[in-house]
Amino acid sequence: MGLWTLLEGFLLLANALAILNEDRFLAPRGWGFQDFSGGRTKSFKGQLIGLIYATQYLRVPLILLNSICIFVKLVSG
């Protein structure tokens, strides 16, 4: 496993976190952002929810990174 494969794996994970819908998936399971806006943000679950919302706000850079990854795959074969 090379560095490129590891970076692609992280990109796929970021894509998976970016498409999670709060109303349909996160809130019914108790993972809504309003549930952890208090003092419980230092827990592991609170930090994971923060990571999910950070990736949702970074969708435009994710689109650019996906485009670069697709271009490199097309060129290198």
C-alpha cells in the first residue's frame, strides 16, 4: 500500500462524511449538532460530530480534490 492509496482512502472517508444528512441520518440517532453544542464537545462523540460538520462545510475543496484524483487516475492509467 503506497502513499497515494492511503490518500485516496482518506479522500473517500471525507466524501462519506460530507454526504451524511443530518435530518435523515444523524439527528434520529442522537448525533445532531444541537445535541452537542453545550459543554460535551470534548468527548469523543462530540469531536466526531464536529469532524462530520467540518467535512460538510468543506465540500468545495473536496470537489476539487476529487477532480484532481480523477485526472491523475485517467492520466496514469
